[in-house]
Amino acid sequence: MTLFIEQCLNGLQFGLLLFMLAAGLTLVFGIMDLVNLAHGSLYMMGAYFAATFTALTGSFIAGAVVGLAATLVVGMAVEVIAMRRLYGRDHLDHVLGTFGLILFFNELVRIIWGPAGLSLPLPGWLQQPLSIFGFQYSAYRFSIIVVSLAVAAGLYLLVMRTRTGMLIRAGASNREMVGALGVNIKLLYTLVFGLGAALAGLAGLMNAPILTVQIGMGENILILAFVITVIGGIGSIRGALVAALFVGFIDTLGRSYFPDILREMLSPTAASTLAPALSSMLIYLLMAIVLIVKPEGLFSAGQR
């Protein structure tokens, strides 16, 4: 039972981390109708910025804040310089253009930081375990849960309870009408893309102490973000949250329990190799079922 509770918390942590990445992707995809393969590169840049500024300032919190701000600026610059040329064009053009940005960011990181990966050390107070439900749990993983829930609540309030959120929702429904009413659509899109980049950077810097900060680190996790966007419904923040939690629990619990189950039928080596693949298969099976039953996703774009 202790192991089950711990893995459930790990699944919650991983799911919420995926939500922050997928929320930025679904904002850009649903509102700007832009397929952004370079979203994973912004996730990578957030991790690199955080590692660099933490080393310069000697403070994890200061490094994370400055790294997040730097990712926001980079995202807005990318929108102004590159993405504006892609609006209104075919989705294949989006794929080709943003794939080029992936190559650009990978080479840029290689030039600035070198081919070797970086590490992002945690302060002592985040390395201490917490007592939860009578067992010890990582303070840092718990902080990811808390921060992610706060971000989810803040994002809901921004989109549903503010004038800026009203303009974002209106722009997603009828951008021509919003522009005719005098709203600066270009500025609105820059802000939306910057917000999506900041969410990706936040996910990257929060995952950096768990994984190695390295070139291409955002490419594999981007696939899961697209899966979450499809399952939850394109343009739906609520759908992204629900789908991310499903994916997080399936992946974490599958990797925890499938090896023991498979060892009853296979050798330990084969079981350890097959279990992660089977967990991934269940995620894509869930996506296939959702697409068959409800092709628009769990929530429509109007159900933000």
C-alpha cells in the first residue's frame, strides 16, 4: 500500500508536469491554429536557462525565476521573428518550419553550452524527504505538485476570469471579428505564444533536477504533450489537465507494476525490457479509444 500511494503521487507529479507542457501547446494549437513542433525546444531552453542562472546566482529560486523570464522573452522573439510568417498557411508548412526551429535550437545550445549535458542541483531544503501518509516522500517532487496545481489554478483564472482571457477565447472563436473590434491580434498572439513558451520552460526547469539537462531533451516528451492535446481536446485547458493526469498515472503505475506481473511469465530481463514499452502502448491505446469514441477529444475547445 505504501508503494502504491508513493507511485500514485509520482503519477500525479508526472501528470501535472506534462500538463504544464501540454497547456502551452494546446493554447498555441487551439487559439493560433499553429502546429508547433519547436515547443519541446522551449522546454529544453527553460532547463538550460535555469541551470545557467542558478550557477551564476548561487540560488535555485533566483535561477528558476530568471530562467523562466528568459524563456518567455525567447518565446515572444520566436513568435515575432518566425511564427508570424506561418499564420494562415498549411499545417505542413507549420511542421516544416518548426522542425527547422528544432534544429536551430539544438545547434544553438551546442554552440553556447557545448555537447555535454548540465546538472541543476537542488538546495538542501528541497532534498529533505517529507512525511506524507506515514511514509517519506521527496520534498522536491511534492513541490512540483504544489507549483503545478497553483499554475493550473492561475491559468484557469487568467483564461476564464480576466479581460485578457476573454480576448484569448474570442480570438480562438473568431479572430477576424476580434480584429475588427480594434484588438491588436498580433500583440495578442505574441502574448499567447510567450505564455505557452513560459509554461514549457517552467516544465523544463522543474524536470531538470530529476533528469540531465541535455540537447534534444524536449523531443521525446513533446510526443506525450501532443498525445495529451489530442486526448483532452485541441484548445481545451481543462481537457489537457484531465488527459495529462490519465497519461501520468498510466505511465507511472505501468512502469512500477508491469515488471512484477511480467516476471510471472517471462525472464526478469525480458520483463524489465517489455514493461516500459507496454506502458507506452497503453497511452497510445487510450488515445486511439478516445479518437474512436469522441474524435474531438474529451472536451471541446469551448469547454476550456
